[in-house]
Amino acid sequence: MRTKAFMCSVRLFPSMANGWRGYLEEESEFQWIAMAGFLAFILLGALAIQGTSNLPGVEVGPSDSSHAGNRVLDIEYSSGTTFTAKVLTDDGVDLYQQNGPMTVTKIMSAKDGLPADNINFITPLENGNTAISPSKNTVQVIHSPDNEANGETTITTLDLDSSNGNFTIMDLAESVSGTQASWMMVTMQGTSTSLRGLGSISDASASSDTIATSMASSTLSMPMLNSAGAVWQQVVPLGSEQWVASGYLSYTSSEAGASPAAPKIVPTVAVIDWDGGLTAPIVASMHTGERGLYHTLLSLSDGTVFAAGDHGSTYLSTSGSMTHHNTPSVAATVDDTDRVWLFGDVGSKTILRHSGDQVEQLSLAEPLTFQIESKGFASEQIFLHGTDGQGEPQTLIIDTSAPGSIESGRGFLNFLFLTVFSVIMGVMIWTAGSRLINARRF
């Protein structure tokens, strides 16, 4: 239908141009009518474009990936068909990696007696591998088939130094500088959380054949001590030797009516310094909000960090300065052009999109029908996973390249408006030029 409409509009342009030229060649009152018609066209075109601001390229329904029909608890995408996923099945919690539509490798399987309940994070590494932690003081590296001589997925288990105690790894982030990489981990020892660094790691860690040599001289730092009572949850790199950690502070409120049995929780985000080696990471600066939590830390390509929270967001520059935004959300992700997409709760009709200092509100064609539990980005597509009110797994896919393209209603109207505008202005300029040339001849 759109193609037919486009062809009709193309056939219409020559006759439109001839008609407009005729109006311009008439007496002055017809020229004023032509000008008024052109103004009406501009106003109507602007209203039509604004009226088609719904986000195109959205598909709601179960995915055709291997996790279809299962609840996705966590997922990290390398491409639209390559990802590592933690899913809830009838047998329990499984962890697997899919490398293409037909290639699935089980990492942990509840049916086989190895459930993935204790997997707290899935971290993609810059070399294409993936890191997880199945037990205390342990990191497993899932090597991508592209990094293996036999072209198969392999797993390397790394046992970390336990001389400073046994700890659970809650999150892991990687920072790469040249050919060297460092890891920063959120750890829990007993009931206390802290941060520990591990570095440095050479680029030979990509392959399972050479990772042991690559990490032979890596050193695990002492745990951070100056946490100011914070419970740390997430960490991401900030520049080369700094990191951003988020969590919360819990304290008994002295406000009237506050219950000692229900401590007040406030969000916190901090810039962390660590220069490698045994030296413990330290808090360089720290911000505490009034309520809510930061649910997502997003690293941008320029080294900055966007912290998304359920009551607001914070942007952290590479210098460590923080800018706070009144943009709440329940889930967030970033695309390949550093645009941050913020999503609301069930029933949300709009999406917020940060691009630099600009915040844009996009309308969904229909309200969001499920609670978002995990998300990812790959191949110009955002994948949102969750469950609806009946407990059924759902997936929402957003094509980030669709807004403004000719395939969208808004993009088509933009194209049509600019084309007609160009034709009309061209005829007006040509007519004015012709009259000027004729006037000079006489």
C-alpha cells in the first residue's frame, strides 16, 4: 500500500508543479492565494508529522530464540542470534550460550544436577568471551568459539586468592587499556559487600590455551575498606583507572512515625579509584540520593557512565563529575550510538531516550503489557524480556534504526513533506527567475 501511495505521489508532482506555476503566473491576487495555500500545507504537514510520533519497529510476543517459552532472568547479547542467557525452565534455572540460530551450548543445567541459581552476573568481555562466577572465589570464562582453534565453546575456571577470606562475587566489570585488561568485582564476605580489583590481564586471555599464562602474574587486591556502610551491587569502568559502583545505604530514620524495624534505604553511586596491584580500591567521590535504587549502570563509548534509577538518573563524566536527571525508569539499555533508552513499568505508554544533553519522549503504539526483568542490545535491536500478568514469558523487540526512516509513518511524511516543499520552492524560484530575465529584456 505504501509503495502504491508513493508511486501516486510521484505521478502527482509534475501536474502539481505545472498547476503551481500557473498560479504564480497569474495576477497578484492569485499569488496571494498560492502563498496562503503553501502556508496551510506547511501547518498541516507539521501537524501530521507530529501526529505520527509513535515508535515504529516494535514487535511484542514470544521470541523465536531457543529461550522461547521460558522466563529470561538475565541475558547478554553479542548479536541478535548470539547471546548468553540465564533462564527458568520446568526443571530449574539453566545457563546456556547460543552462537547462531542452531548452535546452543549448555553451561549449567538444572536437569543435569548443576543449576544456575547462584549466577549473579553475566559479563561480556571485550575479546568476545563471557565471565560468570559459579561459586566463591571463582570466575569462569566462557570462551567464544571465534577464539578457539577447534571453533567450539570452552570454559576455563579461575580460582582466586583466598588468603584474604572467601567471598561471593556479585558483579564483575572489565576495563581495557591497550593490550592489558583489569577486572573490578563487587564481592560479599559474610554480610558485608566490598570491591576488589584483579589485574593486569594480557590479551592472550582470549583463548583457553593461553589464558593461564596470561593471568599468571595477575594480582587480586585487598578489599575496599572505606565503604561508608554502603551495600554495593554493581560496578562498571569509568575511563582507564577509575570505576563507578552503585548500591544503597540503609539506616534507621529519626523521622516521625518511622519504624526501627523498617530501616530507610537510599541509593548511592560512587567513583572508585584503583591503580592496580594489592592496593585496595578507594572511594574518590560519592553521591547519595533521597529514595529509590539505581538498577542499571551503562558504560558509554566515550568512557562516561549513565546510572539509571527508579527515581532518577545520574550521568558521570570521565572527570568524576555527576549530573542528575529527573528521569525515572525500571529498566535501561544503551544502543551503538550512545543513546540511552529508559523504560517504565507495566502500562507505560512512552519511552525516554537520552542522547547527550537531549531527552526525547517516544510513544509506544500500545502500553507495555509486561514487567521487564532483563534486557539487551544487539544488531540495532533492543530486546526486553519479562512476564505478563498471567506469568507468561514475553519479549519486546525495538528496532532502533526505524524511527525517522522512510519505513515509519513519521519518516514517510517527512520524506513526502520535503519532496513537495522542494518542488514548490523550485517552481517559485524558477518563475521568479524567468520574470526577472524577461523584465531585463524589455
